[in-house]
Amino acid sequence: MINYIIRRLLIMPVLVAGISVVIFGMLSLLTPYERAALYVTDIPKRQGAIESIIEKYGLDDPIPVQYWHWMVGQKDEDTGEISGGVLRGDLGWSKVGKSTVAEVIGRRLPASAELALWSALPLIGLSIWMGIRAAVNHNKFVDQVLRVAAIAGWSIPTFVFGLLLLLFFYSRLDWFPPGRLSIEMSQVVLSDSFVQYTKMHTIDSLLNLRFDIFKDAIRHLVLPVVTLSVVSWAFLLRVTRSSMLDTLRQDYITTARSKGLPEGKVVGRHAVPNGLIPVITVGGLTLISLFNGVVITETIFNIKGIGSFMAQAAASLDVVSVLGITMFSSLVLIVGNLVVDVLYGVVDPRIRLD
Amino acid sequence: MTLGYVLKKLIKNPLAVAGLILLLAFVILAIWAPVFAPVPENSRDPYMIPRDGFSSIPVPPTEEHIFGTTEGQYDIFYGIVWGTRTAFRIGVVITLFTTMIGIIIGSFAAYYGGWLDELLMRITEIFQAFPFLLTAITLTSVLQAVYGRGEGNFLIYSAKLLAFLTFGSSIFENINPIQLSIITGMISIIMFGWMTIARVTRGNILAVKNFEYSLAARTIGAKNLRILFRHLMPNAIFPVLVIASMNIGSYVLTFAALSFLGLGAQVGYADWGQMISFARNWIPSLAEYSHIVVYPGVAILLFVLAWNLVGDALRDILDPRLRGSR
């Protein structure tokens, strides 16, 4: 087991290095002038201002040198201070966010994390339960209905689904508004009497014992959570179903049945624990689709999280912000995948022994 | 397994038949687009949706505009009909390239094995570690800056090649900026969309690599590339091609998302995602202007659904573990 975890850990730096090379490769498609322009906020008044920026940040150095500076930072020759460096947590200056990319991420992460958290938990439970139902009733009515529903959920674009939800439940019925909180509630949240521990409103409101705020936050979360979950729900359902179908055909299931065990026990005790093992492996893919969905969902529902910032930065061609956020989310994904791999090894001895 | 066998299985599955009928309807709509939605006489480019005035308020369906107009008075029906062509063009060309890249990388990795396999699979893994849409957004915004300066380099030539394949435009002239922004989105999707095909190809080539006929070919002194392309490919590639062709739906979906975020097709182009992006400005009053979401939204949904219905059935047919079980 230890060996297995070490092996997974050793792959991580390779992946991080590879990802950083690809991201830097995209950045180096821009000329030194274009990259210098990303640091300038208004028209330079002095001649040679751009050139001095290029000079200062070494934007016309050879590409490998620049990559090194970008990754580990650059030493200022006069003061001896080291500045920049992705590995030191400096992802650059965001023109759209008007602060460093790292600060923007810190500021906007709680909203995205809250959304993803609320999406992931019910999503996993519901899709696994439905997948098991479909497999147990293979080719019967339930299976066919769930199959069509899953294909439809898999086919509907996130933005169309989100807009349709808003059309009915906000514009027509006014049940679930967009945004994160209503105006009165957000004033309470920003006031001094309300302590923001995590900046996730649902958790903070409980910690502050303000159940009215909790209710309001949930009311704003319902639609985005459903929108974000629908694609992953369809995906997980299909994986659970096919993995369960595979398991139900194994010899030990036949053995269990021929021993005279009731069908419920055969499925619940013998099939489900084994059938769910492959489902864990697609956890990483689910994480990816949540990341993708966050961009669209936050944009539609006007949630000020990382995803909507990404869309905003891309629309104004703020390349530094966009690359920084991609770098950050790839790192999160790698760590997420590592956790998934280790979990897989824990539950399935066949994996860690090979 | 032959095409005939697959087709015979396919038409026994009612869901797949529904998908095939939908696809046929879209093909008809695309081929006879000028009949369903005639191009106005003064139009310079049939793919630019004609406008009926410049008012910024959407108009619900009327007799003249049966699906209504969006903000800026773009005719929604016209956009949907011609958008079918856009969807097919974009989807087919992206699929062509991702499949080609995937097959080359996957088959070389499987056939040569060793360090090359290790290297290619690590690269595949790195590309898979990216959050796809985020990276596509990134690359699109970088490429838009690169193409903005219009210098002759490798990227411009590949854009010209794509423009030639997608729109039939000349390779020797500059790309029209409207097409260029679409090409930019396509390149991003191609760059980050080939990995699954590479993996499936690798698996299939590995499965046939050590069969007798491959060893026999080697014994009589056939060259590596000849064994790979003449003996192994024909036996391993069929399922890959079928599954890859079903990716068209998901590529169209991704492109629509890019367009929706304002990074794919330009305003006014007959593209479904672009048409829906207008709806972002009308969220509080969507109930009143539901036509600006519903019609183009249903078009995308049905298009992708059609591919997925067929694809889902095909996957079951081609998956050897499920064969004979029903």
C-alpha cells in the first residue's frame, strides 16, 4: 500500500511540470510587447515605457530562461529580492481583477467551493442509487426511463438548462432568484456583527446561528446546484449502471443466489460493494466536469466565483488571469486525482498489488 | 465485425432509430437551408443572420419571423436553419482532426511500445489533467491575440487549412475575421480533445499486435509502418472510428459553450450558442422573451441528443463484454 501511494506521489511532479510547460507554451505564443501590454493600465506617457517593462521583467529573454523565472521567480539585481514564481504562489497580476491572480482566487474561491460542495454531495448519492436501480432492473421500464433521462441530461448544454430553469423558477414563478444572497441579507453578512469564518454563506450562517440567512442562501443555491449537477449526474449514473451490470454477471453473485440468499441481500451485500469500485475511478472526471460547469453556471446565475471571473477575464483577453486560474485548477485536479487513486487502492486490493 | 452487422444491430434499438431519424432531419435541414430559410438578396454572407431593424428589444414570434427575433432583431428561425450547417461543419472538421491525432499517437504508442509508449502516454495524461473547458477558453483567448497581429507562422497556416476544410475558403488569401474567430475556438477544442481517442486506439492496437498475422508479416520482412497501417489498423480501427464519429455531438456542445461565453462565433453569425448568448442580458424578463432561449436551445439539445442516442447504442454493440448478453 505504501509503495502504491509513493508511486502515485512520484507521478505528481511529472504532471505538474508537464502542465506548467503547456500553460507556459500558450503564454509564449504572445510577443514580448503583447505580454508587456498586459501590465500597462493606461496609455504610456513616456516613450520607451513598454521597452523598460520588457527589460525589467526579461520578457525577451530566451524562452527556457523565461520559463524558469515564471516557475521559481526572478531575482532583482539591485535589491536582491525574489519576485514572482508560480511555485511560490505568484500567478501574476490580473488586469480585470485589479489585484494579483492569487488574491482574486482567494477572494472568489469560497463561492465556487460552496457551489461545488453542495452539488457534489447529493449528486453522488442520487446518481449511484439510480444507477443501481437501473442495473438491477436491467432492460425493464425503470432502466429504459433512466437511460433516456441520462442521455438527455448528457446532451443538454449547461447554459441552456440553466437559462430554462431561470425562465421558469425565477422569471415566471420568482421562487429562486440568481445571485448568492438577497440585498438585505448580504448587508447583514457584510456587517460587523456577522463573522465570516469560511465566506461560504451556508456554513457561516449556521455558525452565526442566523437561520434566516441560511434559508436565503439555500434559496439562491438550488438552481445553480441543479444546473451544475445535471451533466455529472448523467455520467455517474451510466458508469454505476454498467459497472453494476458487470458485477451482477459474476460467478460469486450466482453462488450467492444459489445459496438461497434473498435478492435484496445479494444486491446489497455482495454486488454493490464490488460494483461501486470502478465508480470511484471516475471521481476525477466528475471533478473535471464540475470545474467546467462552474464557468457556465456562475456566469448565468451571477455568482461571483472563480468560474465567472474566468469567463470575464477571457472575454477581455486578460491572458495572465486566465492562465493563472487554469494553472490553479489543474493543480487542484491533480491533487483530487491523487486522492481518488489512493482511495481506489484502499478499496480494491487488486490495484495496489500489481 | 462489419458495418452491416453494426447497422443491423442498430436498427433493432428504438432509441438509436430515433437518433438516426433526428440526424437525417438535421442533414436535410442543412442541405436545403437556402430553401427553408431563403437568403435575402442584399446579403453578403449567407451565414450572417439577416436583421430586421436595430432595436435592442427581442420580438416574440410573428408571422414574418416565426420563431421571433433576438436582441438586435436577428431572425431566430434563419439562425437555427443555417446554424445546422455551422454545427455540422464545425463538428465534422474537429472530429476529423482529433481522430487523426488520436489514432497517430495511440497507434505509435501501442506499436512501438517502450519509451515512446511511456512518453506519449504521459503526454496524453498531462493533457487529460487539464479542466477541458477552462483550457479551451485560455487557448482561445491567447490565439485571438496571436491572430490579431496576423503574422505568417505555423499557427496561421494551420488556421488557413482549417478554414479551407470548414468553409472552403482559399488557402492563399487572408482568412475572413468572422471565420477566424470560429477557427480559433475549433483549434482549442482540437488541442484538448484527442486524448480519449488516443487511449482507445492504443488499447485496440495492443489487442491485435501479437496475433499470428502480425507476426507472420514481420517474419516475411514487412516494414514497421507497413505492418502498422496495412495489417494492424484495418483490424483494430473500426470501433475507434465509430466511437470517434459519435464525438461530433459533444464537440458541438463545447463549441456552443465557447460561443455562449463570447469566444467562438461572432455576434450575428448563424451559430446556436452565439444566439443564446443574447439571453444573458434578459434573465429577469426571460418569461416574456422565452423564445430567445427555447428555440435555439432545443436545436442544440436535439442535435447533440441525436448523436448521443446513436452513440450510446453503438457503444453497447461494440463493447465485447455486453455482446451476447441480450
